[in-house]
Amino acid sequence: MRGLPPAPYTCRVIAPQLLVAPSILAADFAHLADEARAVEGAADWLHVDVMDNHFVPNLTIGLPVVRSLLAATVLPLDCHLMIEAPQRWGVGYAEAGAYNVTFHAEAADNPVAIARDLRAAGSRAGLAIDRDTPVEPYLELLQHFDVLLIMTIKAGLGGQRFLPELLEKVRTARQHAASGHLELRIEVDGGIDEQTVAAAAEAGADAFVAGTAVYSAADPAAAVRRLRQLAGDGRQLASDRPSPGGTD
Ligand code: DX5
Ligand code: ZN
């Protein structure tokens, strides 16, 4: 409305819902189907960390396990590929039925071409930015993506301490997405828990990966609901803040 300050992203009526994605990296790998079902009805996505022992030192799970999980849960799978050669391996996850396939900018020569292939194969496309990678060189590519995953730790291991300084990248990306009217999920991954989730939401994240905070809780579904509620508090804080330059 004329005369009112422009609404910041966070208080638009159309601000997308906040998503919580438990990471099964912190679950019991011998009982993955049960661990997935433990958060059904509470979680929005199930985050699956694929590590190849090359892009990161750790080795986790790959396409056969993802296929089994797809048959075992109704939750959309959010596959986070910490692998080399995503142009070669990524499409298989999309074809299998993953809801979202996110690969690392550091591993990709032509991120836009991979995004196009993933979308053509039926999934959303996500771009991940690791701890030591600046976001600025990728801002102009974001129009080709559905998700930007900003690591809030160094990729490769669960249970690490959240690095608050990395939220600056979230702010930069959110500002860019808002000014370009991009429909972009900004997902944060690493050290997200009851102490840190609100700050991430306040910075502009709207999807929250949580491994340890969910699967070390006595009631994982309740932990997911609590994280979403605290994220909502963070978003509210941001929307209560006067928008920069918004006095006309
Ligand atoms: C680490 C993974 C994360 C991990 C997060 O590289 O990408 O998804 O599971 O675990 P927590 O929430 O324990 O930091
Ligand atoms: Zn992850």
C-alpha cells in the first residue's frame, strides 16, 4: 500500500512455510525405515546425506538405500549429495523419485546444466555452498534453482558446532532472492538445534536440516515441532524489525 514501508520478505502474507528436514545421518542406520517413520507427520522432508569418501572423507549411503527409503516412507526425500561428479550421479537420484537433489557448487563445473538435468528428471534442484565458499559468485545462478543449501558447518560430519558467521551468506542470498522475486528455498545445514534455529530463520532461512537435535531427542517428532516453532519465532523477530530504508 502507498505510504507504507515495503514489507520485508519475512512478513509477506505469502512467506513460504518453514520446513524442517531431519537428517538420517544421525539416525540408526540399522533401522532407517523406523527412523523415517518416527518423524512422519511432523517433518516436511527427510534429509539424506550422500557422502562418497572423495568429496568428503566420510562414506555414507547411496542410491540403493535411497530407493529403499523411497519405498519405506511417505516423506519427500531431500538428497544432499556430498560427492564428486554430480553431473554423472545426480540424475539417478532424481529419476529414482527424490523430491529434491542438492549438489555442491565446489564439485560442479556447470551447475546450471546439472540443475536443468535434475529438473528434467523430475526433482527439484538444489545448490549447496560449503563453509569456505562465498555465495556471491553463485547469486546470478540461483534463478535456475529451487533450493540453496548453505552449510553452517564444514560439510562431511554430523554433530559439529554451528558457525553463526555463516548466516551472513543466508542474509546475502535472501536479499538477492527477494529483490529478484525468486522462489527459492534457503536451507541451512549443520548444528541446527533449539539454540540456533531462530537465528537462522531470522537471517532468512526457511528450511532447516537437523540431525543430532532430532535423532538424539527422546521424541524425535516433538523435537521437529519444537524446531519449527522456534524458527517461527526467529522469522517473527525479523519481520518486527524495521526494513532498511523503509521510511517513505
Ligand atoms: C553434514 C550433513 C548434515 C548433518 C547435520 O555434512 O550435511 O546434514 O547431518 O547434522 P547435525 O544436525 O548433527 O549438525
Ligand atoms: Zn546435509
